[in-house]
Amino acid sequence: MAAPRGSLWESVFDNGVDSPPLAADATVVQAYLDATRSLIAKRAPLTAFLFIFFVGNGSLLEWWYYADRRETLLAVCTAELALLAGHMILARYRPARIWPATVLVYVALAICMSTYFAASHGSAEMLAIGLSLALGGTGVMFPWGALGQGLYGLGSLIAYVGALGGGATSQLTMMHDVFALIAAASITALGAHVLDRHRWLVFRNGAELQRANARQRQETAISNALLNLTQALNNSLRDPQATAEQLNEQTRSALGLDWAITVLLDAQRQVYRTVAVSGPYHEVFDEVRTLEVASGTFPLHQAVQREGLVEITDRERQDLLPRGLMERWHARTMLAAPIARADRVVGVLMGGHVETGEDGSGSAPRHASFTDTQRRLLKSFAQQAAVALENAQLMEAAREASRIKSEFVATVSHELRTPLNVILGYTDLLVEHALGALSPEQHEALLRVRLRSLHLLDLIQDILDVNRIESGRVPVTIEEFPVAEVLQSVSTNLPAAWRKPEVQLDFGAPHGHLVLRSDRAKVEMIVRNLVHNALKYTERGTVSVSVASRPAARALEFVVRDTGTGIAQEELPRIFDMFHQVNGSARLLENGGVGLGLYIVRRLIDALGGTIAVHSEVGRGSQFTVSLPLEPTPVVALREATQ
Ligand code: ADP
């Protein structure tokens, strides 16, 4: 009958501990029963001691006051001692049987006590008191629950009734004594039950907590391993082979395996190939590495595709991997997970344990199967692997495409430059009348051809420069040089076509005392490009270049000023972008250039660890200020800056 909630009856089972309903988890129940048995076994000696102490003292009184009972007393005490010794031996050597053994031994002790009182015609009340005390003692000492205590109580009662029948003398009615004994048995059984419930609850909650902690530790271990893997894979992302090797090694160490192999599908040849292998027995590595299996005939591939995670716990009873190879590899067990892209298996990540024997001949496998954490980790690693390997391959493909593009651009630009120089050479000859007289119209037309050809040459030069920078082929070379030499070089190498009759070009006073440690060629290119722009966008007035030292900032400033068209404020943030031109392509026809000059300038300045600022006013002119560090402390190699 179900007890009403909150009733008096229910309160007997209420432990005062707020807890969810008791879950009957078989493993926890089993562990609880084991713990109970071991506790009973552990308490057997102490209980025996208490029994001997109290019953022994009682016996001494009997011995003292009733000399005629001594013989019986001696026999009973010997039997009791033998029983207690037997109980302790059982507790030591047969703890699994301790529960029924304890009930039997203590019922037997009750029978001994009853036998003594019956044989000596002793007081039944004394016997009842003795049995009740013993019941109280076991209720406290043995966590055997209501059943254990109840059986012992019943046994005591029967023994007591037997004693009455056998000759024990009672001062009161028999019912008085029986009632007292029933009361003692019931109350102690109830106490044992409450204790048992409480122990179970504490035990179950403890087990739950342990399990939660273990889960938490597992989750932490898995996230740490994944984090390590991600970091390792990120570091090797530029190289698919290095990525595969990292993945393989991380799998082996994170899962605590002896060996690991990564197999990938070679899409072109439709074969599965080993791309990474790690573990002991290096002599087999080459064999494993050269292993190739046609994609349709690889049983492991089909198995992981079907089941997700595949396990070999005994190499003799499997046909997923060549048995001979596993033997030579000393591999005893294997766990494999698919590396899948969009539901298509493109590889297998696997690992396992080797045999325990030093020489590989050991019989028992160190780990017959894998833990839940290992399974989860391998699955997660394989998922990460798919993404990482794909990224690495994409990066390699992108790098390859970029390399081909760079080569293409470089080749085409070079090929264009050669005939263009020929065109310019002949145009110059024609313009200078070296090949005969020209009409004014012809002269005018040839001048235009010449101008456009020069623009085209600049454009090709810009494209070549950008191409070199983008492909990282412009290393930074640091040297010490006088700034004046740079300005001198820019000034003398300025193509005549850039100059304009109404624009005065001023390179300022000689800066003989200023010395810079930087990349000379790049500094020259920066100044030259800025001067070129200033000349391009100035019809009349001045273009000036000045240099100033900024000791506080440990920098040198190049300032290129012009009195040209100026740039609208809203355009300023974008003029350094690649291919960005103010007013779009209209400028191309007018001035040449495609919007690469300032982009090149900014990339070079970045590589030298400098900065550039621009102030401009439409109709009044512009000022570009380049600040370069005196010492190239954080000089970033252009290769790095461009990647
Ligand atoms: P472009 O090859 O068109 O000159 P740049 O990258 O050198 O390309 O410059 C980008 C844009 O910035 C130019 O189209 C031009 O409109 C503007 N610009 C650059 N320098 C100046 C300057 N000194 N005066 C006016 N406008 C300039």
C-alpha cells in the first residue's frame, strides 16, 4: 500500500536530505552492496570485542554468584568465542559471504545465550535483557539493513522461546518477556532500516557527484585536447603534409595510443594512401607508408562509412586491416574514425595499442578495448581533420594559383615592356627627325604616341612592382646611407617626360648631415612615386621635397608638397587602396596610372616600419608626409608583411 505523502509513515523514510527519487542504477547498487559487505566485514572484530566485553562481564558475575553453573558457562563461552573467531575469519577471507554469515553467527550466539539460561535454569528476564542489548549493539554496528536486523531479531526471539521451553525461569508472564523482545527487535530493525536508507542516499549522491566530476574531467580533457589540436593545426596550416603529421601525432598523444595512422583518398588516382604514421617499430613505417589501396576495395573505408567508428579488439578476428601487417606492426587493437567532407569519406584516422611484450610476443593486450573518452576524442579529431586538411589543401591551391598568376603577370609585363621600348626608341628617332622630316601633324601625332607609350611603360612598371610585392619577392635589405644621395638619385633619374614647363621642382637644401638606416632602394621608390604623383596632378606652381629629422620620435620625415589639384577630404581614406583613383578612369587617359602608385608606397612604408600622412585641399595642393624609423628596429620582412 502506497504511503500517503507527508504521513507519519512516510516520515520514517524521510532522511531529512533533499534528494531526487532513488534511481536504481545497477552499477551504483552493486557498488553500494559491495561497500555494505566490506563495512560489515570491517566491523566484525570491533563488534566481537564489544560482545566479548559485555557478555564476558556478565559471565563473570554468573561465575561469581552461581558456582554450580560454571561448567555450562564455560562450555557456552567457548562456543561463543569459537563462533566469533569463525566470524572474523570469514570476514577476512570470505567477505563476499559476510552478510548471511553474520546473520547466522549472531543468531547462533543468541542460541548459545539461550542454551546457557535454559541449561542453568537461569532468569528468562536476564536472557531477554541480554538478547535486547545484543540486538541494540548489532543495530548500531552492522549496516545490514532492516532485513539483517529483522532476521537476527527473529532468530533471537525463537531462541528465547526455546530457552523458556528448555528450562529458563521467568518471574513475569512469558508474554511480558516476548513482548519486550519483539519491541527491541522491531525498533532496532526500524533503526537499521533508517540507517540503511540514509547510507544509501549519501552513497548514491556521492556516486552521482563522482560521476559528474568524472564527466566534467572528461569534457575538460576533450576540450583541452581539441584546443591543442586546433593550435597545432593552425601552426601547420600552410602545408598539408605538416597538417596531416600534426593531426596524427596529436591523435596518438591525446588519446594515449601507441600508434596512429592517417590515410587519405588520393582523388586523382582513386587510391587510399598513408599520409602520416607514428608509433614504435619504425622498421615497419616504410611498409605502412607505401601501402596503397584502391578506393573501392578498402574494407576499413566501407566500415567507417557505415558505422562511423570502428574498433578492432582482437586482430585475429577481423578483416579490416591486413593481419600480417598488423602482426609485423605489433598492433593488437585499433580504433578508426572517418575523415569526411560533406558526407563523403575522404580518409581514415586510426590508432591503437601494441602488444605488451618487449619483443612484441606478449600475449595479453594491454588494453582490450577503448574508453568512451578515446572514442569521442577520435571522432572529434577526425572531424577537425577534415576541416584542417581541406583548409591546408585550399591554401596550397590558392598559393599555387597566386604563384601562377604572378608568373603570368611578370612574363606578360616583361613581354610588353620589350616591344614598348622598341616603339619608344623609334618614336624618339622619328620625333628627332633622325629618319627624315615630318609634317607638323605627324610630329604632333608622334608626340602623343610617345606620351601614351611612356604612360604604358609606367603602368607596366607599377604592375611589376605590385606583383613582386604581393608575391613576397621583395626582401628588405638594411644599410646605412645619406639621405641626400636618395634625393639626388630621384632627381637625376626622373624621366624628362614627367617634368612640366610650368612646374618648378625643388629638392630643397642639401641634407648632407642626415643619415638613415633602412632599405635604400625602397626609400627611393617611395619618394619617386610621390614626386611622380605630385607632378602628375600639378599643372603649374611648385613640387617640393624636404627632409627633416624628428629625434623625439626617432624618425626621419620626407615631405612631398605640391600646388596641384588637391584631393577632396572624403577621398583621402581611399587613395591608398589598390586601383583606387579619384574621378575613376578619366585620369588614366589624362595622366596615365591605374591607381597603384600610392598602394605601392603604402606597402613599402609598412615593410620599413614607417607611416604616411596626407593633407590636401582641393584647388590648393597636397602634402604627403612619410615618417621612417631612424633605426629599422621592428623591420618586418616584406615577405611577412605581404602574407
Ligand atoms: P594613380 O596611378 O592614379 O596616380 P595613385 O595610387 O598614385 O594612382 O593615386 C591614387 C589617386 O590619388 C590618384 O588617382 C589621384 O586622384 C590621387 N592623388 C595621388 N597623389 C595626388 C596628388 N599629389 N595630388 C592630387 N591627387 C593625388
